[in-house]
Amino acid sequence: MTEQRKNRRMPVIKQFDEPVMLNINDEKIPGIILDISADGMQLMTYASIPVGSKFRMAVDTKFLQLKPFTAKVVWAKAKGDMYQMGMHIDDMDTLDSKRISRMALEYNDCENKILLGAPDVCNAKCSFHSLCEKKQKI
């Protein structure tokens, strides 16, 4: 399968110890973000949300705050008693989008440096630094 994403994603599951809220038909449903990019995300929830559904979503955690945006479910599958789904983000705030893109780029650059055995992997100015749990973190 060929990659169809326009933007790099970064994992976030280890860093989020609180759920994000999906607003579907005025019903609040908690979910946990697995990864995110400027135009999409993967998330887990206990609610089955049909493919094609659109909803508003807020991300307001101690690690990441994003202005509310609209997302659309593009794929979904059951994982035990939870559901894993892929979303396309339609209208993320421009500054939030740029921040997520930068964080994902710097996260992926760090991963590449680790794989290549670079001695100077971590940088305290990295935009992903507050989310980082790697042993190389300074």
C-alpha cells in the first residue's frame, strides 16, 4: 500500500495520560490519540463511529493544546472492546497546523539520527522536547 499522507505524523500515546473529547451530535466521547499530523490522526475510543462521520474535536491536555477542529472518520476497525480509527482533519488552525508539522518533522529527524547512531541526537530547543520520553533526551 502506498503512503497517501501529505504530512508526517508523530506518535503521542505515551505522552497523553488524559483523553481528548470528540463532540458527535452534541455527545461528548473520550478518545486517545495514537498519532497526529497537520491533516490527520489515528485514535482509539470505546465508541463505534461509522466511517464518513464528521465531528468537532478539542485537544486540551497538559502536553498539547489545539483549537477545535473538524475531523472525518476515513477508516475504522474493532480492537477488542475498543475501536481504532483514522481521521482526516479538515480545518485545523493554521498556527496549530504549522506547530504539529514542525513537531512531527523534528520527531522524525530525531528518530533518523538515533537509527544512524548520531552522538548529538537531542536538542532542548526541539519542538517535540516536552513530549519526548526517549533515553537520549537531555
